[in-house]
Amino acid sequence: MALKMRTKLVNTFTMPVGGVEMAKGTVAILSSSEVVVSTGNVAFIGITAEIGYADKDVLLAGVGSIVQCLAHDDAISEGEWVVPAASGRVDGIAATTTAIQYLVGIALMDSDAQDHLIPVLLLPGVAVGTQTV
């Protein structure tokens, strides 16, 4: 199924950006009272819907939005759950090696390469994982 690269922003909000610029489509995490680029599989606050200039406010897409996210690599499949990865990108849940994953949402298109923008339906950033008994 081919999807058009569309964005639907709902539940948007603005937050101040830390001292480093953030690309559009970046997974943002909260650091003190500012947002910064996610460094890995951690709880996220939103996805940047525009370029986040250092020390300025940025528009963030929240739960229910369809937003373009930067892909970690070409191993993300349409319909796969995605989680935060290094450098503010998203990666497929199958690629993670940690017991707990913080869900970003569902990929609505395959990824072709690193930093490819793919549409993702944002879901609550809940933690899921496995437990060994």
C-alpha cells in the first residue's frame, strides 16, 4: 500500500529548545525545562514538527499526530512499532536489544535509509518490555 507523505498535527504544543539545534522529525526528550534530541531508547515528550533552533521555542507533535520522523536505518517496515533511537531518530522495535522499549508509534511506511523521513502515527510513549521469571 503506497501512502502519501502527509502530516496531521493534533495535540501540538511548544517548548523551548536547549543549546543545540534540532532537525524536523526529531524525537524530543525533556531535559530540565527544555527539549533536546533523544540519545536512545528513553521516554519521549514529542516529535519536532519544524526545525528547533537553539534557545528558541519549537512546535512539537503529540499523541494522535501523524508526523514525519527521521529513520535510524532501512530496517523499519510499514506497520512496525517504532522506538526512540540514537540522534533523535526512530528505529523498529525488532532492532532493539533492551528489555524495555518506549513506544513512539507505528510506522506508516517503510524506511529506505538512515535519516529518511517516514510518517509515524504517534501513540502514548508507554514502556513495554519483557520480564524473565
